[in-house]
Amino acid sequence: MAPTRRKVLAGGAAAALLPSALAAQNYQPVMEPHVVTLRHPLPPHELHVFPDHFRLYWTLPEGRAWVYPIRVGRDDLYEAGAFYVGAKKEWPSWMPTPGMIEREPELYEPYAEEGMEGGPDNPLGARALYLFQEGRGDTFLRIHGTNDPRTIGRAVSNGCAGLTNEHIVQLYEQVPMNTRVVLYPKMGSDAFVDG
């Protein structure tokens, strides 16, 4: 029996939607922040970034912590070390660093003079925690929001740790000024992850 025109059209429409359906099927939603018990307790009220696991921990008393999924700096742009929160801003403005302009002038040179006002399209997202070091001041590293959840769980940034805008708003409210921040080196940083 020959297929009807309706079946042929329906089959063609389904085939056209197949790539979108497969892409949607492979999409992994971003993990929601939740409280975990740490394998090894850390001092409370600190931020700890484990880049190999794409996780940020806001530590609590009694060996517990809020865990957030993040993105981190790509290649050698990730900088490990101890920092502190030297500034906090809501819907911050943004200006590319000289290093960003040098690496990718086609992307960043248009913003070199005036930067970009805060807002939904701004690379720093809804909130930003500015990381400082003693004797150095502002390191130009940030823990900030992004409106692109597909980047969470990847090493794609120019050095900063990024959360979804929804998650950075939640974290921002919890973290006071001068909070200690530890960015662990890449490779083998699983000693403290939740179990």
C-alpha cells in the first residue's frame, strides 16, 4: 500500500525536527546548588573552587558546604591561589583586560575604550565578586554570572569562574566582603569534593 501524502509530509516534518530533538535530548541541565557534606572539613564561610570538577563550594560550619556548578578559565588563563573578595557589584559594567584585547582583538577591541554597561548581555552577568590579593590589589579575576548555561562545566573563560545568573544572585547574597577565596590548581584537586 502506497503511503498517503499526509504520512509523507508528517514523516518529512519529523525528520526535519530530528537534529533539534537529538540536541535537546543530549542537553544536560545545570545542577541546582545544594548542601553537601565535605570529605574533609574546610573552614566555614570561605569560597573554594575546584576547577577539575567545575565546582565552587561556599563552606558552612560542621563540614558542610553549598556546592555550585561553574565554568572556569581555559588553558593557562586559569590562575590558582588564595584571594579575598575585595568588591561586590550588582549588574557590573565590564571592560576587557589588555591581555584579552591582545589575544582576541577582533572580539574585544570594540570595548577597549568604553567597555560595556551592566545588563543582561554583559559578560559579567547579574552579579560579580571581585578577587583581590594582598600587595597586588585587584587581580582582574572574578566570580560572576553568565546568561549562557551551556558554558557551565567547561573551561572556556578568560580566567574567571562563572555561574548562571540565577546561581550568582544566590551566592552573592551569602558571601560578605573580605571572604577568603581559594582557587585550587588544575589536576588532582579532588581531595575535598563531596562524597
